Amino acid sequence: MGILSFLGMIVSFSAIIAGILYLEGNVAVFLDPASALLVMVPTVGSLVATYPIKLLAKVPAHMKIIVRKEKKPEEYIEKIVELANKVRSGGLLAFKMKN
């Protein structure tokens, strides 16, 4: 996980807690299981209803890629530049036929 992702999560959670405390509320009241169920279950349900199961089955693999650094960004940049050069020299239709 990158430093900016971690920093973004810290800022988000801090903003939530600051908002609760600003309204003179008790933070513990907002951390009950019923509230978590009311947010998480409909969110997952709407994702399942919206996207095909084949796409949803790929989510864990993509989360793994996001969390771990398996490749260096330079490798991706080199691949993108290589593909862009193929398209530029042979045109988009030639690129589609090869790949």
C-alpha cells in the first residue's frame, strides 16, 4: 500500500471522528454492529446487483495488486510505451489483429 493511500485513509477517518466530536457526540455510539450492517450489506448487495459475477470474482485479485507491489511502475510504463509505438506505426486495426 502506498504512502498516499495510507495518508488518505488517516485523513478520512480523522474527518469522520472530528465531525462526530464537533456535534458533541460519543464516538463509541457510531461503532456499533447494527450501523456497520446497515452500511456494508446494502453496499455489497448493490455491487452484486449491478455487476456481473465474472467481474466480481476478479475483485480479490485486483485488491491484491493494489495492496502489494508486485511490479515496478517502470515495467508498466515500458509496456504502455511499447504498445503505443505499435499502434502509432501499424495503426489501431493492426494492433487489434496482433493482440
